[in-house]
Amino acid sequence: MEMTFRWFGETDPVSLANIRQIPGVTGIVSALYDAPVGEAWSRDGLDRLAQRVDDAGLRLSVIESVPVHEDIKLGRPTRDRLIENYIDSVREIGDAGIRVLCYNFMPVFDWTRTDLALRLEDGSTALAYDDDELKRIDLSKGTGDLPGWGAAYDARTLAALLDAYRAVNEERLWENLAYFLDAVVPVAESVGVRMAIHPDDPPWQIFGLPRIIANAAALERLVKIVDSPANGITFCTGSLGADPANDLPAMARRFSTAGRINFVHARNVKVTGPHQFHETPHPGKFGDVDMRKVLGALRDGGFDGPMRPDHGRMIWGEKGRPGYGLYDRALGATYLQGLWEGLGGGGGND
Ligand code: DNO
């Protein structure tokens, strides 16, 4: 297992020098954040990013993410050209020596919360989600009202996009995912890149949009689309754990044994009602994710890839990118390594 940490590039308030001082963290998870969605990534940009990480004494281990253009998810005729561009990026990533690529197939909205600073009992703040509050969000003004989304889509673009998705039900989205994977995975495999789909977060429909990567049956279906280790999963305990019906240790065991868990996001959540949860500190006892059982299952299944502490709370007065401050994620990284070490000896990168 390699302990990694997400870094959002030069604009991230958390520096590589900070990350370098977290015990045991050796890998960086990052992306070319200024690359326009749908265009092929430049080798030059990737090399510069890798060099920057290298100079800080770390290694660029994972790309998270190369976003999938909405036209691919919608199955529009333009998708072939966009998939070609995606494939070009995958080739560059492989040539640059990066082995894991995390992506998602969520229509329009990536991870979604209704509160970015829910105050917990200890005075820290955490990300939270409540379906009733989501229903109160008015999308007719674009994504402006949505916590964490800034002005990603203006009102008109968003309305057109939501309208286009009316023709895409879950089955159609699966078909479009299969079309994408059939084209991309063989190339990924040939250049030594393992794709790792991120589960839907939260793992249920939001705003009436189809969401398909939500449970064990979906992951089972996913890995069968292309039977290759390059067609794998980002096992995100927080996303999958928001649905109490998901048996995380069983899923971790099943898919790590099958060699299909290519990346782990370790995060804890507390489910507070139907389709309602908030994030918590990483250790198992604070939430509903039995982290010891999950990591034990991953270890038993032979997982040896990158893992990162996912979202942290804001503690000690830190101000930063929601979910991605330094302090609580650093505590998470040390907790996860301690747990891993206790589960099998060795510790750290073994
Ligand atoms: C949220 C992240 C996601 C993830 C994408 C992968 O904090 O886990 O935004 O990066 O879904 O494509």
C-alpha cells in the first residue's frame, strides 16, 4: 500500500512541502486543473507537474481525474472525437509513468453536499448532505446556489444539460459507460495505466439524474464490461458508506481479491437519516464505516495500490478548500497507516 495525498496544484493552500512532512506519505494525487474538459492533456504539462512533485521529494502516483465530457455520458455523436482525446491523455499519462487514473461517470454533478461547514460537537466543521435540503436548491439560477460549486454552469447551460439528460435513463448511461470503456480500457492496459472509477457521491439519484455506480451489484457489472485489471475501481468508503445497505468489508474483500481495486479513498461518514449523512474523523469509531474491517479486507485481498485519506474536517482554525484542509487529512493519513501496520505488520508502503 502506498499512502498518498491529494494536491490541487500551485493554488492549493496546502503545499507540497507541508505534505512531505506528513509521516509515511510518499505519493501525490493530482491533475492538470487548467486543462479544458474534453481536450487531450499535453505531455509537457504532465511532465512539469511530475517534475514539481519530484522536486518536493514526492512521487506523482495517481491522476484524479481526467474528467469525462458530458457528451460522452450523454452518448452524443461528438463522443467519438472526445473519446479519442481521452485516449490521447491516457497514453500521455502512461508514458509519463503514472499508473493509476481515477475518473467518474456522474452526470453533471460530481460529489455533492448541502452543507460545507456543519458544526460538530467538538467545534470542528464537516461536509454534510441532506436530501430534503437538496430539494430546496434552485437550479434555475445555474449551479450558483449549490454549496461548493461556484459558478460552474450558468443557468442556460445547466438547463440545456439537464434537459438533454431526460433522454438518458440508467440503462442508457450504462451503455454509454460501456462504449467509453470498450474504447479506453484496451489502450490504458497497453500503456500500463489502471483506470479506477469513482463511485457516485452520494450513491443515489440527485436532481432526477441517473446515477449508476452505487453498490456491489453495480461494481460487479462494471468490472465485467471489460475484463481487465485496467478496468477497476476507486474504493471510496465515504461515498459507498453513505448507503447503509452497502456492506463495505464484503465489497472490499470481493473486489480486492478480484484485483480490481486500483485506488482507495478512505473516509468516514455518519448516516443520520434516510439519504442524510455527515462526514466525521477517519477512525472507525466516529462514523458508520468500520475502517478496521475495510482495511483488513483490503489487506486480505492483496490490495497493494495507492490509498489516500479522503475529505477531512476543518480543525484548529484552518481555512481552506472544503474537505481538503491539511490537518485533519494528515491525522487521517497517520491513523490509516497505523491501522494498516497493526493489521499486518510492516506498516507504511508495503
Ligand atoms: C471528491 C472527490 C471526487 C473525485 C471525482 C473523481 O472529493 O473524491 O471529486 O475526485 O469524483 O473523478
